[in-house]
Amino acid sequence: MQASLVTDNPQDEAILAHALRLAGVSVATARELPSALAEWERKPNDLLVVALRTPHPLRMVKDVRHVVGAPLIVVTEGCSEDAHLELLDAGADWVIERPYSVR
């Protein structure tokens, strides 16, 4: 299984990539969503994990869903229950809230 991990935070990248690799998943990383989506169109993977600190996560999920049909995991913070449900309704398959633990 191959995953794309998009994050602008080195700590998130280290933790999430490590957790994915422990699960037997190969990981390709990117710092910016546009470049990750361009690469995705060229070579799709089995999973997309997006851990970007964005003021508009709902818009981001909708934009991603125009390109990506694979499962989408979104890492966010300060997410209310309603916002969490909106992200799922917009196309996220799983929403992880910061702070998180991989234990």
C-alpha cells in the first residue's frame, strides 16, 4: 500500500510517516497540496493523508475530492463536532484531531 502524506509541519511528517510505515505503508511526502495533487494525477496512491494547518479545511477537502477518489484522512485542530461532521460530509473518510497520539 502506498500513501501520500501532505504536511507543512516537520513534526507531523515524522510522526505520521512513522505510524504509516509501522503499519506497512510506503509513504511519499509533500509540503504543499497543489504539488501533491499534481503528483497524484500523474501517479495515484492508495491513501491520502493531509495534515495542513489551514483556515479553510472544508474547502480543502472539497478541492481534494475533485482529484482524489482514494480514502482521505484529514488531520485538523480545534474542530467542533459540527465541523467534524461537515468534513466527513464533504468527503473526508477519517478526521483526526490534534493533539493526537500514535500509541
